[in-house]
Amino acid sequence: MSISLDKAFVLAAGLGTRMRPLTLHLPKPLVPLASRPLLDHVLDRIEAAGIAEAIINVHYRADQVEQHLARRHRPRIVVSDERDALLDTGGGVAKALPLLGGRPFLVHNSDSAWIEDGTPNLPALAAAFDEHRMDGLLLLAECATSLGYEGRGDFHLEPDGRLRRVTNGETARFVFAGVSIATPRLMRDVPAGPFSLNRVWDRALAEGRLYGLRLAGRWMHVGDPAALEAADALLAQSVMRGETAT
């Protein structure tokens, strides 16, 4: 079963502390990767997937983000204003729910980047989503091949696509790549104020309704200036080889 995604929510409100000093005077979504802001890479990908509208939350240096977005016409941009309080990932989605409507929607970190390999990953994610079985479907990257990631992984991917969290002392094959599909049901009965998406993911895990899909390509964890420099170099190499970078 597959779905047609009409809307995306882009997380662009964070402080970007690990990317300092680049983010002392610039919000992280506007930090350039391969000479283009991280946020534009994300919006290009959303547009290419045929998603008509992107809701983008803003907090840190919100005016700069809004001024940049004013130049963009596709996808259609709607701002979710978090100037008064930073709401974390889950709180940001919850605040934007009235804008997202009653259908499943994409959730995309503004700093998630990868080199595609074959079928583009956003259409593949939509094609794999089954609302009858799933409240969330997470895009997962191979830890071993990811650029700039040195953690122990986030999830085990079961043969049927369900997810199991890594436990203390374990390592897992997959890390969350910063992109998912969520349903309004996933966000039911959430608290007011800041909270992490991990809160609702854990509930979906317990209910057997959180699934994963392996990213086709190479994911880049653009978390700090050193990782940004490495990602720039990798993208330059991929362009020379004629690969698709997003």
C-alpha cells in the first residue's frame, strides 16, 4: 500500500549549537552545503517528490529564515512560529497539527542530506507506508556507511519492517536519518509544550506500529563544521561521478 503525501513538516527551529561558530550569526538551516543552504536541499527534495506544501517551524534567527523562504514559491511555504518558545521535535509537530490536516504527512529535519542511489528515497518512503499497520515510518541509514556518524545506532529493523530500539550495551545496524512519515494518530493525547518525537515513537513501538525503511544511498550526518566540510567534499566527488546528491 502507498500514499500520496500532500504536506511536509520541516524542523528548522533549533539553535544549532554543535555547528558553532557558523551558527553564531546564521541559523543552521541556512548554513551552506555545496554552496546552497541546507534548507534548500530539503525543499528541493520535497518539491521533487510532488509534495505541494511545506510547513516550516522557526525560532532561532527566525527573521533570517523567513526572509530566505520569501524567495521560494515551490513547494508552497507556511511558517509555524515558535519564537515564543522552542518546542523540541514533538512539540513542534504538535503545534503545527492544525496546519498539517488529517492525513499522513512527512516530517523532515532541515539538516538531513544524502546521496541517492536508485529510486529517490521520499517516493520510496511514501510507497512503503501503510496507514492500516503504521503510525510512523522512519527512514533509516546504515551506520557503517554513513558519513560523520560514529554512534552505536538507534534501531534494529525486523524482517517485517517493524522497529526495535537499541538497548544498553548493544549496537544496531541502523541510525535514524532524520525523515519520517507520521499520522495524526501518532500525535494523539500529546502534552502541551516541548517534548521529543521519541515520546510518541516509544508508544508506537509498544503497539507494534512503528516501522522503518532502509535509505538507498549514503546518508551524511551534518552535525558540526568538520562533518559539513566532509559532506562538501563527498558531494563534490559525487557530482564528478554523476551521482544524485540531495
